[in-house]
Amino acid sequence: MAAPAHNILARQYGDEFANHPNDVIRKARTLALSILKPTPRQIERGLELHRESVVFDSYGFAPRCAMDGQRMKRLLEQNPSESEIRDLREDMMMTQCVESERERKEFQQAWEAAGVDCIFQNAGEEGQAPMRLIKRLARFTYVTDMLKDFIVKAATPDEVVAAKKAGKRSLYLTGNGVPLTQDWVSVPDEMRYIRIFFQLGIRMMHLTYNRRNMIGDGCAEPANAGLSDFGRSVVKELNRVGVIADIAHSGWQTSLETAQHSDKPMVASHSCAGALNPHIRSKPDNVIKAIADTDGYVGIACIPAFLGGNGDISIMLNHIDHIRKKFGAKHVAIGTDVAYTSRNASAEGKIAGRGPRFRTAWRSLWPPGSLTPKPQASVSMSWTNWPLFTIGLVQRGYQDDEIRNIIGGNVLRVSRAVLK
């Protein structure tokens, strides 16, 4: 940004926004402010609410670290398998904040800039195989074990609140699938890992990803067939054990039937309003009503392709407006589905060198055009721009209690209700 413009922003919005030492965070803030154009009073009130509230991302990712380029380079020289490359890359992105002081500083700086107290953390690779699902769970358990002075793994909503009071951040863990034995001996036997993963700290599970599985149809399946008989048993078992049923990636009929069969609140943790943009990852109003009838919520994601139009921060707020107007502020949250990435990632990638290309992953069933990138829009909804989301709600005239619910209170309420 040119110096004169920077100085104007500093005078209008204060040094906290205009002069952040991290250029990536500063650029994202500047862009979002240029779209929202809030008044100094709206910024002041938004920041005040953001600081005093429990800010709980209903689905997202802790800041991603840069890989160790030399370590990846050594692996690539050994002609590794696809799984070895993917596992090492993901491991380093999730855990280098423990092993590198430089990455730890980036990790902590991003958390502090976002003002987020807890993330419902993606802690499971998409699928049903227990050994696949346990990998991310292990990595984030490791991070919270080793960085206890900064971040903790919360097992209950009360621990999320306690961590905030202690000046710490927390992760509340979600698996990207329901762990199944895949032996198909009996229905109870097939579901027995649900309780095991609950005991390991998982508090929410995707019923499906994009594809069809034995539970139901994913959001990209053209048949839209809904829950299977087995899927209905899974929903009841999640209710019994105390795990939130998440239909963010499920088809519309699967989503509707999950709500109809759930005895506890259930959610679409990172989605959008289909009435504004009927994307495969959206939920139409009849599904949102069914979710609201369980006392659950829809988390609005920060993915431009899901949101439609310009897909920027203002459009994201429109989706919140729609759900609040039609179903009430108790039934909408913000599930960003995005992460801050270390500024060192590009340089470390160059050290590692280009690896082989792989076939499209089984889980990645995305129709053409459904993930069309919009870089500028994405920047306006960068994860570190969380305070701007709160400011945007103030700007649109939301009541303080509504804002507290949307930025975290609704996630706490549902988490308590299901855990009981």
C-alpha cells in the first residue's frame, strides 16, 4: 500500500489495523475495510465485542505452518509413495509450530490477530477408515500437548470458556468422517469406533463427504438419495454418545433426513444459504429450517465459490443476514473453512522442489466450476480478518446478544446440549 493511503487508514481506523507488522495480515485487513467502509465508532464497538465474547469458529483450521523444505527434499530424492509425500507435507503443516521457533511465532501471531478463542478443528482426513481418521487427531493432540502455555485441547465447552479466561486458545475437535470398522458384521459392531473416537476427544463428525457412503449421499452425488437405514442408526448413536452430527458436505436429502431423525441439535458447520446461491455445498431453506428445528445452526463458510456473486466479506455477511432474518440469530454461526498460511511456505516449497503429480483424490468429487477461485474475495475473508466479521455485524445493526451468539455463543450452546 502506498504510504499516503496507509497514513489515512492509520488516522481513520487506528494503528491496530493499519500498521500490523505482518504484511499479509495488513493487506487482508485493508481490503476488507475498503469493502465494508465502517465508521471508527463501528470499529471500536466491534473490537470491544470481539474481545469480550467467546469467539468460536464453527469449523476451521489452526494456522498452517511452512514445511521444512530440506526435509521434504530428502524424502523426494528417495522415490517415495504418494501417501508418504502427502503425510509428511500435512504433518509438517500442522506441527512445525512445535518444532520451529520461526513457525511458532507465525502461528501465535495469526491467532492473536484473529482474536479467535477456539476453533472446531478439522482433525480427521475425509473418510471412514479409523487409521486414516486418527492421523490429524494425533497431530493436533501433539500440538496442544507441546504448546500448553498457549493452546489447549478442550474436551468440554466449559474448558473452551476456561481457556479464554486464562488467556489461552483452544481446539475443539471434529473428525471428517464417522469411523467405521468396515467389517459389516452387525450394525452395533460397525459403529463401535464412534465411542472410541469420542473418548479421544472428537466432538463432531461429518456423516458424508462429497461422495456417497454407507451412511448417505454426499453433496456432489447427483442421485441425492438421502440417509440409508444404517445412516439412521449412526445418527442415533452419535446422539447417544454425545457427538454432533454435521451435514456440511452431505446432500440436501441426507441433510434433511438427518435433522428429522436426530434427537439432539445438529449442524451444517461450514456451508451457506442456498436461497442466495444454490451451490452443492449450500443448504436450501427447508433444510435450514429442519436444522433450526433441532436447535442447531448453519455455519457460513468463507469460500467465495460457495457464496456466489463477488464472494467477498460483504456477500458472506448477506448469507448471515438471510438466516438471521428467516430463522433467527440463534441458528447461524461462522465456520470459516479457511486457514492462515505461514509467510515462509513459498520459500520452503522452493527448497523442497516440485514433487510428482497424483490422480485426483477419491473424496474430491467437485463438479466443474464449483471451486472457481476468486483471490481478492478470498483475501477479504482471510482467517485473521475475524474481527472484521464482528465489525460487519455491528455495521449491519445486529444487537449485541445476536452478535455474541453468531461469533461463538451458538456453537457453545449446541456443544453443551449434545455433550449432555
